[in-house]
Amino acid sequence: MPDVITNSAEAAGAAAQHQGEAAFFDVDNTLMKGASLFHVARKMYQKKAFTLRDVSGFALKQAKFILRGENMNDVHSVQDSAQKIAAGISADFIRQLGEEVYDEMIVSKIWPGTRALTQEHLKSGRQVWLVTATPVEVASVIAERLHLTGALGTVAEIEDGLYTGKLVGEILHGPAKGRAVRELAVAQDLDLSRCWAYSDSYNDIPLLTAVGNPVAINPDTKLRRHAREHNWPIYDFRSGRRAATLGLQAATGVGVVYGLWKGVASMRRK
């Protein structure tokens, strides 16, 4: 995972000022439109790793995900199917596949407004991490391409360079995200009360409440309600505009607000 490299005295000063701070971003429907795992499945189908019937199931769940938001049963169903399909496949193949998926499918799905937020956090000297149920190999590719600090993702068991079809630990979803962020905070000496987290899903409440500055992006109905009740900022990039902003004092300051504005303006011009 790449380190954030800064060269100017100004950047070095910002890094010192915000040492111990980080921003955590969910991926699916937060950083990008839809589910990243769907695009992995699609690419695997193109490479004849499984059948049209298998990929049609992924496609149905992708459509549901975009329309209604994240569903716990669908997440586990897709992940279970992916694990079975991946059994016996080489880890190097999945890494290469992740590179292809990013270039051909994911990069065009990234919300400019969310990307602007990641970049403003980096410019402020904060670490920026992806936290996602997506396989860590794919999540790491996304983080590297966006020049983020790193990625936390679901880890599959590998023996002799091949996937066994089992997981190491659990799917990085729901409460597991909160635990993973707390563990990372210890390892990286982060003060979570001064950190940010961004997600679209009510299932990510454990992640959002682990930090001092939670933000809802493209929220599902339950998360939108929860965010309003708790005066959290809400950004919606699905319509090409910011739908609402609550609790702006909890946002990342003038720099990020300006960066967000630039991202939204960019989307409007397209």
C-alpha cells in the first residue's frame, strides 16, 4: 500500500498539524456507483472463470444495490458465491484482474465529489483509508490508483498461491468495519475522535460511530434518517448535486468544503 508523499513545506506543516487524524471511506455506493464486487465477477466471467448463470445472479443483486442500497443478505450471498468461484484461482490472477477491473469498469463509476473529499483530506495531511467488504486485493488497487494511504478489505485464505474458498477472519462488513478501524487506530496511533468516516449504508453505523466526524454520502433511507437525527453532514452525488448539508461544523473545514464544491461543479458540467 502506498504512502502519501508530500514535498512542500506547506504540506509538511499540514501533515504535522493533522498527525493522528485519518478519513475512512466505504467503497460501494460511497466512493463509486454500485458494487465493486459485481465488476470483479463480470471480469471473471469474461475470462471464463464461471458461467452466465453465475454472473446473472451478480447482475440482479447489483441492480438491487443501486436502486435500494445495501442489503445484508445480498452482501453475504454475493461474497459466498464469489468465495466458491474463487477457490483454486491464483492470487496473482486476482491481483491482475483487479487492475483490469479498475481501468475498464471502476474508474468511470467513481463519484467526483467523493474523490474530491479524499484528495482534500490528503492535502490536509490526513491518512485516507478505504474500508470495504470488497476483497482486499481489489480494494488495494483502488487505493493505489487514487493515491490513498491504503485499504482494509475482506481477506481470503491463500495456500500455495491459490485461494482456498475460505476467509481469514470475517467479511469486513457491519460491526467488523468498526473493529477493523479501531485496530488500525492502535497500529497507526490515530485519535479516532479527530477522524472522519464516510458511508452510504445504515449497516455502516459501527464504522461511522467509531469516529468523531461521521458523514453520510448517497445515504439509504435509514442512514439518511439517522444522520438527520444526529445532525451529521449529508452529501448526495447521485443527482449531480449536494442534496443536503447538516452539521457543517463537523465537516473537514473550508478546504474540504471548497474541494466538495469543485467536485460537484465538475459533475454539473458533464
